[in-house]
Amino acid sequence: MKLRLKIVKGAGEGKSFVFTKAPVRIGRAPDNDLVLNDDGISRLQCELVIEPAGVMLRDLESANGTKVNDVIATETELRTGDTIGMGPVIFEVLEVDAHAEIRASGAQAAKADKIVPKPMGEGDPGTKPAAPPQKRAKLVTKVAGKLTGIFKSQGVVQSPRAQSSQRRIVRVAGLTALIIAVCLAYYIAKHKKPDESFKVFPIDKATQNTSYGKGNVDVVASDRATFTFDCQGGRVVIGYAAASIDRGDQVEIVVNGERVGYAPQTASGWTTGLSFIVPRRLLKAERNIVIFDNLDIPARAGKDDDRWAIGQLTLTEVALPAPNPTKAKQLHELGKVAFDSRSVAPQNLTRAVAYLEEAELYTAAEEAPSPVAHEVVTLLEKVRAELQTTFEAHVFSAEQALRFGDTERARDALRDILRYFPDAKDPRHQAAKERLAELGIGNAH
């Protein structure tokens, strides 16, 4: 079987999936073959099976029903061009063939009953399968020929007996090299980290020091990284860092089935200190789900490097006071004064953020946003953006100075970061301090 689906509406729009083995179960439960984290979708929504008539969609008594071409379906044959509706998510059938034979790669064969966003192992160093017997024989002959050529060039081959002995040595050497190569490939494949794209991780102390994605990461999650958190009714801020994100629309951030934004494009290396406020209307009293969904998996055409990563996941929840527009206005004015005087002292930027974040608390619980609430949010976004730009500029300046051997200028740039970010808990303060320590430079002002 070969079945290719594409999300044309809903969370993950534009993402496509390839299935090569039936049955395929779809739903909200984590043990499904395709997991859709949305309350509008049942835990067991539907399944795709092979019947004599072709690939059939069978609804599993879902709460909202499954539609094929906008018609509620209990069991129907799928054809290329059909649409499949499940709650707020709509798929398009790009290709369907019940009798296609697919040559799976090693990882696909091992997990052929799961989603195959792209053939696992292709393009990854150290995962090439062992050569077939014919190819092994050719390899031994090739190695033997090269070694014999070397011996001849040095005048070692002098008699038939010596030649016969050397041929045996060459065969043994070639076979030994082949065995070592096969064992090494087996060891790498055996110890390769499993892809945990569909595992859910709680946001806790462990996520603060863990990276997720593809490439040099702690947890391989090539397609998406999914996290869960509880809410006590306050304002929830999720902090994170990101790396190797090529575009501003590559990694979608989804909370409880609704997109809230995208991770920003990052330069080489990690961009730290990123965060977003979870809209209060999306929060649930119990389990909440946040997904960092890499929309470039399967990889875009022409893109060779599909590495990406997010990490340093933190959650901060602040209890909300009663709405007080007057207090919010006063704090907004203090934040504006601090921002306007940022050239006087670098720490005035972070002081402005503190005033504005407190002002935001006094407007967050309003049923209808007041004019001052809009002013606070607008200025707060502006100040945060300038702080992040300032941090990145100083990091670039420090690294450039080090490349030219100017340790003094690098030290000054890193110490300026400590002035802009005086809070020792801020990841940007910590990054600058660690870099100074690596260079053996004190951080005294």
C-alpha cells in the first residue's frame, strides 16, 4: 500500500504524511499511528484498511464523525483528490494505491506501521546498511588489487609462492576490514537514538537542560516536540531557546490545537531568552498541550540540511490581580520613561520590561481589553525586541573580536551583556558569564 495525505486546513497546515502499511489508525490518543492533538477529534477517530475494493476509510464511532468530501462517512473507499474532515482538521488524499510495493529503508521496515514523514536514516552518517554478498566480494577484490599494486611497486612480489602468500594476506586483510566496517555500521545503527516526535514531555526541571529536534540534540524529535503543562488560572509564560531555524514560518507553535505563533528565524548557534504568553482563552484547568511543529518535515525540495532544535523549556505562571487600569497606566508611564532613557544606562531596558510586565498583569484579567492594555502590549513587544537585538549584536561583536585576536574588545562586549541583563537567572546573562569563564576572563565591571 502507498497512501499520501496532506493537511490543507487546521493545525499543521501544509504538512504531508506517507503510509506504507495498513491498518493506519488516526485519533487523539498517543498510541495511534497518526496523533492529532485537538479536542475536536476523538481518541479513536478512524482507521484506514485494505479491502478488495481498495483502501477504505472506516469511522471508529467518533464523536463528531468523519467526513469524506464533506459527507459523513462510516466506511468508504478513498480515491486521489478526496478530502477527509476530522473536526477542525482537513486532509487531502494526494496519492492512494492499495497494491503498491514500497522498498522501505531500515528504519521504515522497523516502524512501517507508523507515520513515515521521510525515510529515516537517509542522509544520516553511520546508518548505511551492510553491502550485499556480491558487493562485498567486489570490495574484497578491489582492496586486494590495491594492496597488491602497492606490494609490486615496492618490489615485494618476487616468486609464485610469495605471490600466493601475499594474496592470502590481502584476502584476510580485506575480509577483516569488511567485518570491522559491518560491525561499526551495526553498532551505530543499534545505538542510534529513537525518533520521539510523538512522545509528550512534561515541562519541568528536566526540560530546562534538554534540547529537542534533529541533529546534535539530547532528544531526537525530527517532526515535532510536544510538551504538557498544568495551569492554576494565572498568566502562563513559556520560555525557550531555538537553533537552526531557517525561516520565520518554519516551526509552528500550537497550544491546545490552535496556532499561537512561530519560533523566530535563528542565526547559527542558539538564540536564547525567547518566550510567549499563552492566551488565557486557550488555557485549561487540567492538562494543556504545546507543540513546536517543524513544517519542513518532510524536508523541502532542495534543502539538504534538515537540522533544527528547541530547548531550555520553562514555564512561569503568575497569579493575576484584579483589573486596575489606573495602576496599569502608572506603570506604563514608568516603563516608557525607562525605555526613553536607555542610552543613559543599559539596565534601563530591562527595567522598562519589568514595569511593563507588571502593568500587563493589571490588564490581563479584563473581560474586554482597555485602551491602556493595548498601549502596554505594544510597548512591551518593542522593548523586548530591542533587548534581543542588542544581545545578538553584542554576541556577534564579541565572537568577531575573538576571531581577530582582540580579547579586550570581546571582554567589553560580553560585560556589556551583563549590564543589559543584570538578572543572574536570565539565560542571556548566564550565556555571557559562561563565555567569559571559558575565555578565562573575570566578569567584574
